[in-house]
Amino acid sequence: MIVTAPPRLRVGVIGTGRAGSVIAAALQRAGHPVIAASAVSDLSRLRAQALLPNTPIVDLAEVAVSADLVLVAVPDDALIGLVQGLAMAGVVTPGQFWMHLSGRYGIQALDAVTKEGALPLAVHPVMSFTGTSIDLSRLTDCPFGVTAPEALRTAAEALVIEMGGEPVWVPEASRPLYHAALAFGSNFLITLVAQSTELLQRAGIDQPQRVLGPLLGASLDNALRLGDQALTGPVARGDARSVAAHIEVIGNESSAAEAAYRALARVTADRAVEAGLLSASLAGPLLEVLNSHGDPS
């Protein structure tokens, strides 16, 4: 039998951090009233007041008492222990939806409450949150990684659609790799941009963000459309002398940035060869430069 979400669910929110407060507000905007929330810090309370006005702030155990859907929005490392503790506290009502926002975990993280009769959903918004009302508009067409028992898949996807998002099915066993892939792209992109900005500042460039913006925007668009075929620059061309010069000047500024450049250039060279963009004859000298401090001449 396929279980679908009722037209209106009373929502209890455990954790009003950046993601939890916004997703709760999105559910409320979709017609699911938020009847209670927990907040452990002054900042969380302020977010709740701003995004969930008139919602009572209560203890953890009280959040689930009258809720049809318990939204658990806590850090990944705290999720399983918190769910286990609440299950032991006897706050679960059979037939309740319990939904967490973690990208790392699927529904196994909710095993403790599932054993008490809860209906588990893992719904991960693929977005970086500010914890303000600005995020609500950004949820439009935002992908959500959805994992649920097959009988609950329709309910999970319906909740995402009601919030304005786009459900993307993620098998339970694939959650760790799915999350790692997202972190790989998003987190390291920020590091790369920040490092590039710093190097431009050291080169005496005023407002380096304005210089980088058009280039990085075009590169991201090309990469999403074309994949490896979008590769350009000295590594993809096999220009070993230019790469050696890069290594020298970057190394003079930051050994950490040099190490990152070398590592990423090796990966880029390998992908360029596999994509047919870089010949083996040019890749050889390039890799010699990347693996040593020698001049290719």
C-alpha cells in the first residue's frame, strides 16, 4: 500500500539552525503549520522568531508530542544519537513522519524511531543556507536528495514539491557518495575561489572578485554543460613551462597553495588525457614538472 502525506501536517522542528528554520518556514508556507520548535542558542531563537513567528519554543521532548511530522535539523554527527535518545524517551507516536535534512545519512539514521512506528524520510536540500528569509525564494527548483521506503517515496517527494523544490531520488546505499560528491564540489570551490582571490590581492589587483567573477561564472557554466570538454589553460594544453612558472610564483606566496595547485593539476592532466584533450607526449613533461621542482628545459 502506498502511503501519502495528508493535506496538512502539524510540524515540530528539532533544531532551528540555518537549514532547519528555513525548511520549517517553507513547510509552513506550503500550508503545514509549525506548532513547536526547539532552539539551543540565542541565535537559533532569533531565527525562529524571524522565520517562525508565534511558534512556541519548547524542550526537545515536547516538540514531537502533537506533531504529525517531526523535522530533525541537527548536525550530522549529532543526528543518530539524538534520534536514539528521543526514541528511548518515548516521544514517538506510531504513524508520525520523522524527516531529517542530512545529506550524509539516509533513513537508517532514523532506525530508532522507525522501530517505534515512525515513518522515516531523508530529505536533503542541495543549497547553502543563510538562515534568513532570502533562502525561501532560493528553494524554488532547488534539488532535494530524497531517500525513503518505497511506500513513502510519494509522500517525501510531495513535501519537496510543495516547498518549491525538485526531488532527486538517492538510493540508501548511495547517500555517503552522494554527500561526498556535493561537498567535493561546493566546499572546495569556495576554497579555490578564496585562494585565487588572495593570490590576486598579493599580485596587487584591486577588487579581485570583480576580476574573477566573469571568468569563474563562465567556467562553471561551461563545466556543467560540457564536463571535461570545457577544460582550458596550460595544464589541458600541456604547457609545461607555464605550469612550472605557476608553481614557482605560487610557491613563493604560499606553500599550501602550491601543494593544492600541484594536486589539482595532476588530476586535471589525467582527466584531459582521458578526454582526448592532452596527448601522452605532452603529458609526460607536464607530469615531470608537477612531480618535481625542476625546469622542463
